[in-house]
Amino acid sequence: MKSLNKNVLVIIIVITMLFCCLMSSFCSVLSFKYNNPHGHEISDEEILIFPENFLWGAATASYQVEGGNVNSSWWRFEQEEGRIKNGDRTDGIINHYGRYEEDFDLASKLSLNSYRFSIEWSRIEPQKGEFDEKEIEHYRDVLQALKDRDIKPMVTLWHHSVPAWFEDLGGWERGENVDYYTEYVNYVVANLSEEVELWLTMNEPMAYITCGYVSAKWPPAKQDLTQVPGLFSNLTLAHKEAYSIIHEKDANAQVGIAEHSSYIVPYHEKNILENIIASTIDYAWVHYLIDIVKDELDFIGVHYYYKQSINLSLAKDVLTKDPEEIENQSLDRAYYPEGLYEVLLKYKRYEKPIYITEIGVPDYHEIDRNQFIREHVREMYYAIQDGVDVRGFYYWSLLDCFEWSEGYDAEFGLIDVNLETQERTIKDESWEYALIAGCNCVYNDEL
């Protein structure tokens, strides 16, 4: 019965997304052009050079690397048996909080000129209305350490983790709770705006909704689709309010939002229904939100990891398999550099600067990280040549870290962290990225 309920839920989700997309962008859904790849010519240049002042960075999220965020909803969640793979815990295992200067020295060795990180709300405001000056001073020291190394910060104000007290008050389910977020944003920006130009108000709000209220793999671990419309409304309002606050403090600030964009395509190119479903998921998952907040965006943060194929010949699996099996098998997630070019072309219509705010591959993947980075950087180059205003590339992640419910199994880092000793080592597969960042170019080995 439990499996049946989950499968029914999957069907409801698909129908909900279809309705959402059909109502919001009927023409886009029915257009085959939306799914047809654009493709590009291969340059005959031996070296592909990027625009001046292009940002080459790496990213982290505070909860995943700092350790000791005991006032977070995630801390409470990870103490519950069975929530995290292998029973992993954050504790102080990575300890970026205490070793950030060492980590930034390694980032400099990799020739990185930018670093995307998040501020942990539960550190700044451990109890409702109580702001911790010691913690805001810590983040000021982090920003100074970056400045000392000529590394430009991009700061995310909310990256999935919320204070436990905020969740206890209903979290993002309650519209009135948006005020708590804006108070936090106001406090942080008032204290740090002189050191920060690039702000992200939040990271992957759609992932938060899906993982927290559909799959229940993340806190608050509710399978409650009735909450989805309200959550979406409250999060978009929170972004808009944060955007206004940041610009009130600093008119020159650049403010964006970061969303995940996989390259979603029909498995059978001429299958009309597969085309519609692929377009629907892509629009409902990403572009619907961007369309709503586009007037409150100075730039867009794009995450890209893989291609997903919609294969209706496997539709029977929805009725017979657990959703996790469907996710791992039927959706056919695949390493696909060309998909980055196609995804970026879809953002061209917004006429906004783009930063690739996350892109990466775990160590256990069969693809060499050097190859992964080189091929995706080339596809980004071609998107720039075709008119997409891409201004930065942030590899996920700087360090091996706590990958939410996956624990420490998925090692994405440019830098290896020994979980017993905390010793840091730049991986052999990371030096390709250092070469790219150092020359602001990539070799065109497609010739």
C-alpha cells in the first residue's frame, strides 16, 4: 500500500505540472521547436578565449561544509535514524568554518577568481529575533579573506537550510513567515553589503519544494501536495522582497536567483506526448518561476548537471516500481555536455546576464573530471558566441562535502577532504580546471 500511494503521488505530480504549464505557456508546450536542439558549428580556433573579467569559481553551501550548525532544521533532521545515507552527520567533519583560509589558499592555487558560498541563517539568527553579532563578524572575516586573495564573492542568502525555530513556526508554508526571512536579509545586507556585489536570494526553491513536500527526502519531510501552491507563492514573494531590500542598501548590487536546469528531452524525437511532457516539466520546474520573478532579477543563476529523457514506453513502471527506482532508471539521467549549450540558449530570451552557479560530477561517475569540465566549458563558450551573456562558471563543489540525504558518498569536490583528519588535497582531476581558469581559455581538442 505504501508503494501504491507513492506511485499515485507520482501520477498526480505529472498531471499537476502539465496543467501548470498548459495554463501558463500553451504555445511553448505544443511547439516542437522548444525541444529540437539548436546545435552549433565547431570553431576552427585551437584555443577558445573567454570574455575579459570572466569569473571562474567554485561553490559550496554553508550547511554542507561548515559543520556545527546545531540550530538548523537540517541538524535536527540528520539526527533521526534512517534520514541520511550511511547514518552520516555533519558535526565538524569538514570544518570549513574553522579552516576557510586554508581552503581559500587552495582555491588560489587552482587560479580561481571567484567563490560562491552561502550564509547560514541559523547561525545569524539562532533564535527568533536574536541576531548573533559574533557570527556576522565571522562572515565578514570570510569576505575579507577572499578580498585578500583577489577572489570575488557571490553570496547565497538561503541554501535549503532554515533555523529550527522557523520550521517550527510553519516555515515557508505560512505567508506571514516571509517577514522573518526579510528581517534576516535586512540584517545581513546591512552588515555585509559593502563587501558583496553579487547576491543570490535563494538556491533552487523548486528543489526545496519537491524534496521537502513531495519525496520527503529533506526536512520538513512531508508528502503534502496541497502545500505546493502556497510554498511557491511564498518563496517567490520572499525573493522579490529580498531583491528590494538589497537594492535599497546598495543600488549597484546585482541580485539573482539560482535554479536547477537539466536538459529534458523526449526519448523518441517525434513522439508528441513525450515532447509535451518534456516541455511541461522543463517549464514548470524552471521557467515558470523565472517568468514570475524576471522583473526582480539582475542576473540568473543556472545549475546544470545532466540530460533527462522522457520515455513513455516505460510508463508502466509508474504503477509497478518505487519512485526512486523510476528516478534512477526510467528517466535516463546522462552526462551530456551538449545539453549545457541547449539549456543556455533557452535563457537567452530573458536578456539577463547568466552565471552557471553549479555544475559538477562526483568521483564515482565513470567520466573523468578533467574531461567533464573541459567539454562543458567548451559548450558554454559556444553559447556565449551565439549571444548568451554568460559571465561566470562555478564548479560544484570546492570541497568534498555533505551532499544532503546522500551524506558523504557523492564526492564532487575539486579538493579532497579526509573525513578523519580534515586534511585537504587538491585532486589530480582538478588541475584541468586550474589551467582553464588561469588562461581564461580552453583548448579546442575537438579539432
